[in-house]
Amino acid sequence: MRLTASARYAVLFSLLTSEVVTEAALAPSTSGKPAVTKLRMSQSAVNTRSAVLWVAKGQGFFAKYGLDVETIYLRSSNLQMAAMATGDVQFGSSGGAPVL
């Protein structure tokens, strides 16, 4: 099953507005500046499907909402799943089979 572009954006939006990110972004800041949440996001392909991550970072969409996102290339989806399981990466752009 292939996702349409709008479905991919909806999935990305739901990931970015997950409970973890929302709670961290709403945490009170002691310095008076908005809280910045650091996240690591991985992708295992260099194609148009994963370009969404790089465009969002390059255009400053993550920073606009208080997210410091480090996008990381991992050579396979299996490595992505291992990184997510150990907590080295919080989000990943991967296919369905490795997730299962």
C-alpha cells in the first residue's frame, strides 16, 4: 500500500504533535525564552519521500515550533528500528515492514 502525499504529511504531522513533543514544548522555561526540544529523526532512503524531513528542517519549520531536530541518515530501516528501540532516535521515516 502506497501513501499519497497528503497521507504522508498527515503522518508526519501526527508524529510531530505527539504527546511527548507537546508536553516538552509546553514545559515552562526558567530563562524566559521558549523551551527548545531536541529530537533526533532518522531516515533510511535518499529519495523524494524522505525529502520532507530535509525541507522542513531547511525552511525552519521545526525551529518555528521550538524543535531542534537533527535529521540522521541510517543506511537501512533495520538500523532505524534498532536506533528507535534503544532511544538513540525518537522518530524515523521508514516503511511498514521493518516496523512490524
